[in-house]
Amino acid sequence: MHYCSRPRLLNKPTRSMKPENKHITMSSAQEKIARLRQGFLRRIPDMLAQAERLLVQLVAEPSEACRKQLHILLHSIHGSAGSFGFSPLANASAEGERLLTEPETEQSPLHYDELRRIIRWLYTLTQEQLNLEHRISDTDFTLPITAQRPEEGYVRRASKPIYLCDDDVDQVELLATQLRCFGFTCHVFSSTQDFTQAVLSQPPAVVIMDVSFPGNAYGGPLTMSDLKQKVGKAFPVLFLSCHSDFNARINAIKSGCDGYYVKPASITDLVQELHRLTQPSLKKPYQVLLIDDEPAVAEYNAEMLRMAGMEVHVLEKPHHLLHVLNAQPIDLVLMDYHMPEFSGEELTKLIRQIPQHIGLPIAYLSSETNKHAQLGAMSIGAEDFILKQADPEELIRAVTIRAERMRVLRARMSQDSLSGLYNHSTTTHFLKSAIAESNYSGNQFCMVMVDLDRFKSINDTYGHAVGDQVIVGISQLFSHRLRSTDIVGRYGGEEFVIIMPNTSSEKAARVVERLRKDYEQVAFSVNDASFHSTFSAGIAQWQFGDRIETLRERADQALYAAKQNGRNTFCIAE
């Protein structure tokens, strides 16, 4: 193996938010929301004074421009009051909007007296609400939002270990060794007595247990049934058995099993299930772009969504819309429908004309209740109308549903269907981004090209279905053992790419070597036989001025050198 000298940079530790800091953050958000509500109420008298002046103008000299200004003003009060939860104010201003939109005829003149009454009534409602708000302290103002933002970092297993119980010591130790290669902590027991004592002392994250034990064909299920009554707290149980008959399976189910595997169990199937049962969700917060010309309303809704764990980008002036959309993947655009300079329809048309944003979910956050107007606006390309009168929980639920749908669609387009890793095009996109970022910042990263050794021979000997299992196995190893910040993609066939940010070639080599040693211990079962697979790797560290072609070529050459050196090894590019 050839090592080239490179300066080393230490990774910055990921900061986690302490519980007390989370409490402070939530409390600050509640206080901010209360201040926004009160600030809006204090602005209403000025808005109503302007409305009165416009109404006097309409009486003296009717004009469509003046009428439109008054309508916009009442619409603004309507939408903002609905967002802040002041329903009486929203309803009264909505009635004023309705009167202004009615066609004026000789038989049905503009309802000046009724509009004047509504404006005076809005004054009264505002004062009543202000008096009420003053009596409510910030600490008394609470919202039914308790979701917390997930934290990112290294992939971590459950703090509790996995217990394996089987009287076949050699077989269970082999299984435990392989599971440890995927990052799991395993404790092995050969008797139900020792296993029972261990569970009563410390309940495990997951149990993997044989069905049959000496002296009792269903000793495993009976032990688990007894234990679950004593422990009280449920934990997942996966049963292993040489039998696949009805009685064996039904006894396992009666004891509360979460999975049943026939020996020899597929290591890839077990790893996938254990990962599902033990791995906490590291889902990134939803990215929401909020466009609203009312700053207070925009901040209010943004705080609601932030308290639910979302990241919200507020855009009061849409001139920077394209920059924001191109800067990071947005899961949902939430915009006001009626805006003075650019309407929601116009901005939707603009977004839909850009190919990469055709599928981006867009929802209008508006006080518009006219169904004809809503359907007309949605025909342009928006998915839905969310009324500003919606309570916080409804807003959060509506945004979550649409953002999650975008996440699923984006994942399907970016993932390889077999391995679950990023596909070729997505991996190339991340590689280009990493190069661009490093050329700008100078932060180093490594590209690792990985190729399975003699994979064609595996397909020819055992069949393509088994070859697929080998692909899945190495994909699981990379997914479970690498950092969440590392990018892993299937580049094609049996070839993979790992992008390791803030990593020197020496550090990448240590990681690859650990993965190589662990992977060669993983056994793949075929009928009554088993075999092992290995991989070779080429490591290339970013150099200033690198293009994707030059970096990829150096990693390829290093991989070729590893193959020439006998396979099951790695080389570092010059």
C-alpha cells in the first residue's frame, strides 16, 4: 500500500443540544410568538384608520383603485388575524371583504354604512383582545407543539446490547461475530437460565433466540413468555429455528415474536431487521420555504413550524426565490396567495417553468375561501390551499404530509433500488458539490472507489439472486458503519463510491481497513453451504483545482493498483 503525505485536519465535534437548552429554546419561541401576536394587535388601529380614510374617499369620489386598496387592507387584516388565532377579527374583516367584492349596481350600491360599522366593530374587537393579551403573561401562552428536531451525527446503535441465546455455541458465536462486524453489541448465552438472569438484570435492545432447546422443543418461546411477564417492559424478539412448520411458527407468535428466521438465517435479512428495530431516526428536519409579504405573519407561522422541528426559510421579497431554491433541497414552498407585488400564481408559474423544480410541492397559505378562485389557482401548479385560519396543529400536519411526500419521491429518484444507496447520478451530483465546496473553502475530503472481488465468479457459481445478497450485504456494512455525513453510492454493478468530508487520506485508509477486515468475516449462506466475499478499494484525496474527472481517475488508478496487488486490500493515490 502506498501512502502519500498529506496535512491532517481534525474533524470538528458535532454539538448536541442539552435538554435545558432545548427548554430555553422552546420558551424563547413561545415568548416570540406572544410578542408577534401583541405587535399585530397594536398595528391594527393604524390599519383601521387608513381604512376609514379610504372609505371616506370612496364616498366622496368612487374609484376602482380606492376600492381595491380598501379590499387589500381588509384582506391583510383577515389573513393575519386568522394566522394569529384571532377568529372574531378575521370573521369581521372577511365580511368587509365580501361587501367590497359584490358588484355595485343601481339596485345594489356599495354598502358604505355597513362597511363603516364593520370598521368600528374591528376597533372594538382589537381593544378587547389587547386588554385580554395584557392579562396573559408570556409564560401562560402555550401551544400544543412538543416535537423536537432530530440531531445528526455518527450512526449509533442502541445503548442496550443484543442478546443471542442458542444451545449451539459455535453457530451462535459465528452469528454474533458477524453482527459485530456491522456495528452491533452482542452478548451470547448457551442456556435459558443464564439468559433469563441477564434479561432480569438488564433488558436488551433485541433478543435473537433459538426455538428448540435440549429437553423442550419450544423452550425458546416458553422462556420468552415467562420473561415478558416478569420484566413488564416489551422488547423485540427474533426467533431462529431449523423448522418452518405451522406449530413452530405459531408457538413463536404466541410468545410475542417480532420475526422468525429459518437456519441458516440470511445475515443481510437479520441486519436489516436489527437496524430497523434499534436505529433511532436521524431524519433531517423538513426544509420549508415560506413566502409572505407580511413580516409578522411570516415569522409567526415560521416559529410554529420551527417549534415542530422544521427548518423554515422566510422570504419576504421574492426576488431571491431562485437563489434559495438552488441553495438547498426544499421540501415544500408555502406562500401567500394575495401579495401586492407578485401574486402566488405568478411565483408558482415561475417555479414550474424550471425543470428541476417541476415536482416541488407548492401550497398557498391564504385566507381565500372562494372555491372557484382556489381551483383556478391550483390549476397553475399548486397542490393545495391551507387556510390561515387553521390552528397550529392543522398547519403543522398539512405541511408535514406534503413535505414527507416530497422526501419519499426524492428518495425514490435518488436511490438505487437494490442496495438502498444513492444511485450513480445522485452520487455524481454529491461528488461535484464536494469538489466545488472544497475548491472554495479548502476543506479536504476523500473519494473512495470500492469494487467487489471476483463478483462475476459469485454470480456464475451461486446465481444472480445470491449475488444480489452480496450487494445488499456490503451496502448494509457501509450504511451502518460510516458517519451520517459520509455519502455512499452504488456507482454501477459491483462498484461503489464513498465520499468522506473533512477526512485525510490517512484517516480514510484506517476506516477502509476496518471495513475490509470486518467484511471478509461476513458469511453468505447458500442452501447448506456458505462463502465469504471481499473488496478492494482506491482512495484519492481532493487536491486544489480538482475536477470530477481528475479525482475519479486517481481513485480508479488506486483501485486498479489494489487489484494488481492481490485484491482484498486498498491503495492510496498519489
